[in-house]
Amino acid sequence: MFSFVVPFNETVLVTTFGRADQAGIRNAEGDESGLFWRWPWPIQKLYRFDRRIRVLSESLEQQETSDRQVIVIQGYVSWKIVNCLDFFRSMKTVEEAERLLGDRMRTASSELGNFRLDQLISIDGAHIEEAEEAILERMRSDLAGRRWGIALERMGISRVLFPEKITEAVFQRMRQTRQRMAQKARSEGEAIAKGIMAKAASDSDRIMAFARRRAQEIRSEGDAVAAGYAEAFALNQDFALYLRQLETLENTLKHNTTFILDSGMTPYSLLDEMLSHPSKEGEAK
């Protein structure tokens, strides 16, 4: 009769002879829970309000989108009591608050008329979040004219359905839309692929043309050098052949490698000639 306990998750409003004021609030900020004293009824009376977030789920409602498609949605809104004195003066009970919020949510759901059907059922969910935010802002605007003592945390659309008689037509239109999008994507991909292939062919032709010109230049330079050698060797062909044989001997015998060969083979036949002239023995070694 003379005391009461306030849990950490509740705010208690104590009225005196039915009058409620700021002095009668206990644990408004969540830091004043515990044991309190009171006068017994009918002098003082207690009203308890849960400070935690509540979720109100509304029944299915039919709405129309911007492209004239009829859909059925089911939504929810999360809210909490932030000022128990204003809440007590305006609505008093949670049931009354939920009736008010349900009416406001049904009215605010008309914001879906600003969205197309394909936006509300898209895979990424970006537009459905925009629709939820639009409905929430509409509800906050509708409640802004009076101190209700509540705060709206979030509005969500939990289900999007179609009336049974138009479901097949909607699905057919969705399939056609997806087919057009797929065809557009394929066309764009083919155009990009053709552009890449054309550029690659152009680059290949340019590189091959440069390679052919460079190869022709190298062949021309080689032919010019060879022509000079051929002209010099033509003056004394035997001497030219002798020099090439000496060059071959030098290249094949310079690594201290042992060869077992027929000395009559060209150009090793020169070794027999060198050994047959004692005056050139040192040169053969």
C-alpha cells in the first residue's frame, strides 16, 4: 500500500487525486529503478509503461503502384514510449496507441503509389527500403501535430502479394520485362565483344605489318653484307674456301675436345697438309 518497485525496463507515472505531472514520473531515463514510496489508493495511483521497443504487425492491405498494378502488402512498425506523461495524457493505453498507429500506417502506405511494381519486388531490395522509409516519414509527419509521447523506430514491409486473379498476368509481364532486359544485356555484350575483336584485329594487322617491314629491312641488310663478301670472295675463290675451312677448324677445336675423325674429311684434311710441311708444324699445333 505504501511502496512500489520500478524495474529497469519500465517507467512509472504516479498520479495524485487523478492529476499527473512531471514530478510523478519514476525511471524516465532508465537510471532510477528500485523501491519508491507512495500514498495508498485513492490518493495516489500507479500507471506502468514498458520502455522497450514494441512491434505492431498490421494485416494485409491492398495498394496500387505507380504503374497501375494492384498489390497486397503486410507491414509492421516498431515503436516505443519515450514520454510517459504525454502518452498518458494523449492515449493512456498501449491498445489505443496501436489503433492509432495502425490507422496511420494504412494511410501512409499510399506512398507505395510512387513506386513501380518491379521496384518493389527487385532482388537488391534498394527500392523497397526507400518505400519503407517514405511510409515511415509519412507516419512521423502525420503524428507531428500533437505530443503523443511515442517515437517510431522503423517501418518494414514483410510481405508483398498479388490478388489471385491478376497474379498470372503480373508474372507474364515480369517475364517479358526480364526478357527485354536480358536481350538488351546480350546486345550490349555482343556490341562490346565486336568492338574488342575489331580492335584486336587492327592491332594484330599493325604489328604484323611492322614485323614484315622490319624483317624485310633485316633481309636487305643481310643481302647487302653478303653481297660485299661474295664480291670479295669472287676475286680468289680458292683462298676464300681456305679461309672458311680455317674458321671451321678454329671453332670446332678451340675447347680442347678430342675428336676421332677421318683426316680426309673437309676441312680436317688441312691438318694432313700442315703435318706434311715441317716448317708449319708449329702453326698446326
